[in-house]
Amino acid sequence: MSLFKRKDSPNWWVKLTPRSGPPIQRSTGTPDKQLAAEYHDKLKASLWDQERLGIKPSRSWREGVVRWLEETSEKATHQEDKKKLIWLHVFLGDRSLDQITSDVIDQIRSAKLKEASKGTTNRYLALVRAILLRARDEWEWVDKVPKIRLFKETTSRERSLTHEQAKCLLDELPEHQRELVLFSLATGLRQSNVLRLEWGRVNLELRHAWVQGTQSKNRHPISVPLNDVALAVLVRQVGKHRERVFTFRGRPINSVNTKAWHAALKRAGIEDFRWHDLRHTWATWQRQAGTPTHELQRLGGWRTGAMVERYAHLAPESLAVAASRLDSVLAGYDLATWDTKEKRPPSLEAAV
């Protein structure tokens, strides 16, 4: 019987060599030797079934993760997937796909809820579900997977700053972060697109920058016209680095969720605000300034107009113009309702 212990794991591990295929070495998932021995015997019997009866071999979660990352390397959220999978490794790293049951999913759900919101928990559960479904439907590694239900989420977040709050925040930020925030408020670019902006994708003379399709969320290039504020920010960065635009002490900035950022928010008296909300703030200000939906969609790099409609209520004056177009048509009907003795339209107080 090939059972052994590893220094990096409290559980027993099993090693078997099938007649065909590479050796199998995996955790039994238990520190109890008797239970580990039972797992060993079941696995050995399973290998016999695979070789003699043509039954599908048992595949591990690790194998699924490796293949998933290979096949989805072009996803805009590829790096975020990696971070999630590192966190999930504690729960799934030593398991085969057929060992991932509803009980295991419940453990993941409960653990994540203790440290994050329902929306964030949904992102982790959705990733597990996507890998399991692909293992079943495309790779044909398993015949069935557990049903993974997500929490019902509220409507999209629409947190934004007022002009006064933005000024207060800018006053509290260190210089390198103030420039990042100012550029974000001027262009509406996502955090990753701002941080990764390179001089090769900036033309100061034409007042234009662009984001490659491989770096945009919807995989389409984004044209970024530079207004006076955005242009001024870029001019101040010239000469600081050969490739990257935004730097700190000569090195490219790769993270914004820092102590300095949170401390500045606290001093400014701003609560419940994330860096991505700068993009919501930009879109809100654009709509309040009268930017129509189709223009805002192109500026923000949204794939569909539906993504922009959540800001429609912020520009009521454009709808007021449309509503007033019927005034001349309905004027005759309105006159017919007046009191002919008064010879004038009733006052608002009277109408109420």
C-alpha cells in the first residue's frame, strides 16, 4: 500500500502507478490513516475499472485549474481569476473533481462570506461553477457536477463623488496618487488601463491616447480623447519613465489600493468609496453635463448602450426637451379644460 506523509500537509497521500499513463500522486484529504487506506483501495479499484472497463479516469481540481488558465489566458480578468484560484486552493487543491460536492461548495460559500460581500462571494462561486461545467460539457472529465446557486444581488452600484468631495479628496492625496485620480476623473478609464498606460499609446500633439483591445474589458480598443486636464497630467509625467506613464520614485505604479489611498479617503470624510467608483463619478459628471448616451458609450468603452442607461436619470434636462415637443400639439386640449368664465388658465394651487 503506497501511503505516505508530506511535510507540507497534515493529510495522508497516496501514490499509485497504473499500467498505462503517468503515476498518480495525490492527497487523500484526511489525516486518519484508516480512512486514507479506504481511499487508497477505492482509487486502486477505480484505476482497474478505467483500464479494463473503459470508465473515465478521475481528474483532479489542479488539472482543471491548469487547463482552465491555459484556455482562458486572453480573458481580461485572467489575473483576477488567478488570485481567486489561489484562495480556493485551500478548499479544492487536494480534491479530485468528483470529490467536489454541494457540501464542499457550502464550505467555500460560508468561508468567503465571513470576509467579503455576497457579490464578491458570487464571483468566486461563479469561477468554480465555470470550471466544473467546462470539465463536464467540454472536456468530458466528469458526468455530473453539483448545482451552484449564486446569491441574488442588488442593482448595480452607482457611487459617485460630488465636485466638492472630489476636490477635498485630491487635496488629501500624495502627489503621485493625485495625478492618477485626476486623470481617472478626466478620462473615465478603468484602473488597470490607467496604471498600464504606456507612452507608446499616447500622442500629446494630437491630444489622443488609446487602449489596446487586449487590455480592455470588452476586448475592443478604446479611443481616449484628452481634455485639458488629462493632457496637463500627462505633460507633468513626461521624462519620469521611458515606457510607463504613471510612476512613483522612478518605478511604475502597479497598485492603488494602498494605505495612503484609504487614509486620504478617511481625512476627506468619504466613506464606502472604491477606486472603480471614480469611473462612476466620471460618467455621472458627463451625463450631468449633457453628454448623450451614444457618446458616453464610446468614451467609456462600453460594449452596449444598456450599460450606460443607468446614468440616464442624471440628465433630466435632455428628457425635458423631448417632453416639451408635445406642448404645441396638446395646447388645444389644454385650453378646452379652462374655465371659460375666468378666461385664463387655472393656477397651480387651484389645480392641486
